[in-house]
Amino acid sequence: MARLTLAFVICLIVLSNTVVYGYMGATKFSSDLYFECVKTTNSNVIISPFSVANAIALLSQAANENTNTYIELTRGFHIEDDKRVNKTVIANDFRLYYDLLQSDAGNVTLSIANRIYIQQGYKVNKTLRDVATHDFHSGIESVNFTNKEEAAGTINHFVEEETNGLIKELVKPDLFNYDSRVVLINAIYFKGNWLYKFDEKLTEKRTFYNYGWQEVQTDFMYFPNINLYSGYVRDLDALALEMKYVRSSFVMLMILPINRNGLHLLETEMRGYDFDKLYEEMNHLNVRVRIPKFKIQYETQLNDVLKNLGMNEMFTQDSKLSGLLEEGEPLRVSDTIHKAFIEVNEGGSESGAASGFLIDRIVGAEDPQFIADYPFIFFILHERTRTPVFSGRITNFE
């Protein structure tokens, strides 16, 4: 039976010192984030674009409107140039999108949790507190960042609980210092069963080509013949296959380049690609399917990734985040941490993710088949809007 386990964490640390997240903007941001993450590594990757976007959108509520900090944050979501969308619109948009994901979850478990951790003796700005609790369903908790071990333990316990134990030790004690003021956390947990489960008896060891050339043996799941939404996508020169979850509007979409060494070109072609266009090339077909079981973990700092997406000022002394604390201290983001885990096997799928920002004081074949025995891309999509909640790739097995 197919099982997928996925976990992701992003942590934003702020130091003292949208443009609406619409469906097309969500897809473009997801694409850009994925591209920036994979371009510095050849290995497996798993990220949750929604988790990262959620943390950034919450942070944007603390940025001064009409400042470069706010404009950079909102343009990161691909808002139309020169169109100013106020904070209320952004917050409402995320709340509606969150509610839509929850209502369409069906029989899958989807849990999304936000938490603001604030240094003892400080208060979250009242306006931000109201928006955080109402639109982002965020809790607010006071901690003492100077007690590094205890603060890290508190945050890590929250993340581990919200991701059903999939993400552990998101933050390290040495991230905190005398100037640490706020940590924004987003955690996501996802669990579902395949609509059509794989027969465990058909799972067998077969060759996977790591990076397109290195032969290794790993477990492959197998359907000799099954009717699934699939097809050859001509302008990507790739095969696409959709795996549904039981009674849910979430699906897993896998995209396999025709060329065994074609992953890099596929990723380049898919940057900003419209999933609606991809689905136009797919149909319900009887197809032979063989995909590997996999379990991967990915962890990275997102500072450079977000800077490359145009979000620079929030990391600098010029950062304008005065709407975060009642005390009005100048604040900047010091660290962004991203951690994810996924496991796919015969029965279903389970996934979790978390995001955090640390904030401190400024100082095709004739016989249809989908044989994924070399590197490929995968997504967990919200089917109605075709926006990725999780994105990743498989390039190698040990």
C-alpha cells in the first residue's frame, strides 16, 4: 500500500535593529522557491512553498507599508508591478486560501499551525496580534531567548507536535543571542491514503539511475495496468502522472523527463510553468506504473534563496518592521530555516512541514507507461487551484 510521509519546517528569526497570494501568484512563487533551492545541490529536495509563503505573509503584516521592505515582501508573491495591495487584503487572502485548503482536505489530514514566540518583557503590536490570531490562526507565546536551551526546546517541541514527530530539532540554541526578539513559526502536517494502493507483493528491487547514470538497487512499487490521469507533455518533453488520494482534492503529480539526464533542463523549463497547461496534455489512460519507494530529509537556510527572489532589505539595517513590537525597536531578519521530510511507499502518504523566521534587534511511449527509474520531480497539489503545497525531486538513493 502506498505511503508518503512529508515534513517541512521554516524558521524566521528577526533581530531588533501582497499583493494577494492568489493562485497564479502562489504557483509562480512556488516555482521560484523550488528553482532557487535546487540550483545549489544535485541531491534530493523536498520543500513546502505554502509554509514559506505563510511565514513571509505573516511577516509582511509587521512591515511598514510604502517602504522597500514591504514592497519586496509582497512582490515576492508576484503581485502586479506598481499595484499596491494593502495588508488587510494579504491577510484576508491567506485566510481564504487556508480555509479553502482545509475544506478540500476531505479524507486526508491537513493541519496548519502558526506560532509567534516573543522575548519576555516585550509585547506584540496590537494590530499585528489581532491579524495574526484572526487571519493566520496564530498563537503567541513569551519565551526567554537568553536561556538558549530552554527557548530552543520550547520551539522544537511545538514543531515536533504539529508535524506528528516528523520534524525534530528545527532550531539550534546557538541561533539565539542577546538581541533575539521574535521567532515566527509555521508548521504543516499532511497524511493521506492513495485512492489506488499498490500491492506490496509486487514491490521488488530494481535499478534506479542516480543522477541519470549511476546504477543502484532500490525498492520499486508496481501497477501492471491501471487507469490514471497521465500523458506526454510535449513542450516539457516529459511524462506526467497524477496519483489521487482517497476522497480528497489533493493529488500527487510526478513529472519524469523523457531523457534520463534531462532533469536539469526539465526544472529550467518548469520555472513559472502553468499547471493548467500541463493538465491539458493529460488524459485518463491505462498505464503501466513503476515508481520507487523513497524517504528523504532536506534542510537548508533560506536567507540567500529569499534574497535571490528580491527580498533583501528585511535582512539589513534598513529593515522596516516596526509593526512587530509595541516597543518599536528597529528589527531585521537574521535567519530563515527550512526543514522537510517525506516518505512514499505502497499505502498512502503522510507529510509535515514547518517554517520559521528569527528576528533580532538591529545592532512518451507507444505502450503507455510511467517507469520512474531515474531522476524526477513531484508535487502535492491542491487540485482545484492546482497550486503546490509541497514540491520536491528524487535524484539519488544510497
